Amino acid sequence: METTTAIAALAALAQDTRLATFRLLVQHEPDGMAAGEIAHQIAVPQNTMSAHLATLTRAGLINAERRSRSIIYRADLGRLRTLMLFLVKDCCQGSSDLCGPLIAELAPCA
């Protein structure tokens, strides 16, 4: 992952509603959620949610798929994994005793 891509993803998550939305979508993998349901769960107006979803989509953190009359949003777990690996690349100068606990904490999610 390039630095500019990582910055865009982190910037997209650096806002309360977008972070809550992304975390909600991660919880609803692999099925995803309709935009209206996301807005309801996060308790924001649909037009505001639409802007937040667009920001997360542009950052590559979520994907949208039309199903009938709904747009279903899903977290891009591959992009999340890439971002996390970018953040911990060269962690602790390769010292497994320092990085081991971090990696072990993330392993059950894989």
C-alpha cells in the first residue's frame, strides 16, 4: 500500500460517523447492510449518511452493490488487512517478542 492511499483511508476513518459506520459494516460481514439501515443504526439522516458512505467508498474501505432497489454496503476486509499490515510493517524492527502480542491479537480476526 502506498502512503497516500493509507492516508486517504485513515482520513476517512478520522470522523465519528464514518468510523462508527465502518465498524458497523465490519460487524455485518459478509452480508453487508442497506444504506437506509446503516443510517437508522447510526442515527443520522439518510442524505448525511450518503455523503459519509461516499467518502468511505472513495477511500476504498467499503464497496457498494445494488440489490433490487437497495444499495448494500460491505466493508472491504482485504483493504482493511492491507492497511493494518501497512501500519505494522517493520514493527519493532522485526522483534517478534514485541510484535507477537499484536499479531496474536489480530490473528483470530483472519
